[in-house]
Amino acid sequence: MSLRKNKNCIIYGGGGFIGSHLAEELINNGYKVTIFDKLNFSKVNILHLGKKIKIIEGDFNNEIDIKNSLNGIDFVFHLVSSTLPGNSNANPIYDVESNLVSSLRLFDECVNQKIKKIIFVSSGGTVYGIPKSVPVNENHPRNPIVSYAVIKNTIEDYLYLFKHNTGLNYVSFRLSNPYGERQNPYSNQGAIAVFLNKVVRNEEIEIWGDGNVIRDFIYIKDAVDALVKSISLDTSKDIYNLGSGKGYSLNKILNEIKLISGKKPKVNYKEARKIDVPKNILDIKLISKDLKWQPKTNLREGLLKSYEYYKKINVEC
Ligand SMILES: NC(=O)c1ccc[n+]([C@@H]2O[C@H](COP(=O)([O-])OP(=O)(O)OC[C@H]3O[C@@H](n4cnc5c(N)ncnc54)[C@H](O)[C@@H]3O)[C@@H](O)[C@H]2O)c1
């Protein structure tokens, strides 16, 4: 493992879906990786990384855990969220306390410990609210309809404030809908993971609405490629959309799944939810230019890789 100077990264929430892929990509690029996640968190996503990573178990809400974990770190990836778009409106106070306050403590400590850059994963699918038109660029007004997105926006605003007042360097990525291996198919986030897993298991898929909502889906390895690139590049902006720049309806996804699996998904269309925006596609011109980055995996390839993964885990369990 490389021990080069200025190569020490910590991923808060690193045991999760995105964090595990990010850790892999950082290691492939010669970085030294520490994963910070909850006490006794499931190691299933990172088992394959073995001794290539250091693990810290702690609580993102605990000031001392944060302070200690930052010792010797150069770059910080902030991937913790205690809420999802779908459940955050139920308790905004919890959202503020567990996500916003803890993030501010982290930023304070990053200033104290002279962290070189914070990379924050925000949400391109929710911070804009219902887009006036698509594709949505970074200057589109932010009119969130879920508390989750209010918090993501506020964290971005505080990052700006910290930068202005203390020089803390950061980049925020407004990530669209990542999918791929290791995404939890039993969570309320990640339609593709849920669909693929249900198809493998021959179970019925529930869709809120008529399946015509359009989303920007990005294969996870393309997304983490951009996150890693942002460490070494001095970007002209602090905030970037991160998506495929392409929109597909849920019905189109189901059709693609039918083609790759040879199975006809069983679907139960239910009443639409108020929190789902009808159409979201991100404009990715800015990130493509500044990071010299493009998503490389087309939808069918990404779905196929993911389908193989869900087939495998269903055989194993
Ligand atoms: N998955 C998506 O569709 C998506 C889209 C846009 C943005 N994001 C953002 O990306 C980030 C990572 O998402 P993910 O899909 O990998 O989620 P995930 O749930 O798979 O991973 C998050 C990790 O954070 C850890 N965590 C939560 N609370 C913690 C705490 N108090 N202390 C320590 N660890 C804690 C969890 O144990 C988990 O391993 C989140 O901030 C999320 O809001 C996700």
C-alpha cells in the first residue's frame, strides 16, 4: 500500500454502498484509505479489501470520535446520511441534529487539523426540487421538497461559509441516482437495486405512480471515478452535478431488465408519492469540462453487471 505524502483519505460512511466503491477506486489510485463507520457495522461491502484499508468504528455524531479519526488525514470524504429522501420529512429535527450539526462539527475539526480538502456527496436528484426544465444545471434554483435535500443544501452553504471564513477547501457533488453492485436492495433508496433483486427472486415489484417518472441513473464506478479525480484537480467551481446526463423512465428500466434477464418483471403500480419529482436529468457539462470526466458505462452494461451481482448474492444466501 502506498504511503506517499498527502495521500491519506478518510471516508465517513465508508462501509456503505458508495463508500465501498470509493475505497476501492482510491486504493487503485495509490491512496491510503481509512473507513469510518458505525460501531459493529456490517463489513460485507468491504471484506474484499482486506488489509488494504484501515477501519475506524465510531459515531459520526460524536465529537471525540471525529477528532481522533482525523489525525494524519489529508482528504475527507463525507458520505454519512442518517436519513433518506423518502423518510426525512417525518422528522426534520432529527435530520438537522444528526446530519447538519454533526457535519458542522466535522468542518470545524477539519479546519483545526488543516485538512487539505473535503469532498461532500450531495444529492442532484433532490436539491433542485421539481426542476423547471431538464437537464438541470448547477445554477438552477434550489427548491427542495424533502428535508433530506434542505440539509444537503444547507451543508453546501456552510461549506461555502467555512471556505470564505477559514480557507477550508471543498468540492460538493450533486450526485444523481447511482446503481450497481453492493447497493442495498432492501432499502427505500435505489430503484434499480430493488427491481433487479426482485426479478432474480421472482417477486412482485411495487412502483409508486405509473412508472413514467424519469431519473438520471449513473453506474457507481463512473461516479466514484469522478470523486477520486476531484482530489488532485484544482477545480474552478465548488459544486458539480454528477450524473449520466441521460434520463430513463422506470418503465424503460423494467424493459431493459426484461431484455437482459429474459424474465418479465411482475409489477404492481401504486399511488404516486408527493415527494417524487416527475423528471430529473442532470446537466453534466461543467463536471465533464473541469474534471475531464465522462461516464463510461451505458445503461445496459451497468444493468447487466448489477444483475449478475444480485443473482450471485441470492445464490449465496
Ligand atoms: N445512494 C444514492 O442513491 C445517493 C444519491 C445521492 C447522494 N447520496 C448520498 O451519498 C452518501 C452515501 O450513500 P450510500 O448510498 O452509500 O448510503 P449507505 O447507507 O449505503 O452508506 C452510508 C453509510 O453511513 C454509515 N453511517 C450512517 N450514520 C452513521 C453514523 N452516525 N456514524 C458512522 N457511520 C454512519 C452507515 O452505517 C452506512 O454504512 C449519503 O450521504 C447519501 O445521502 C446517495
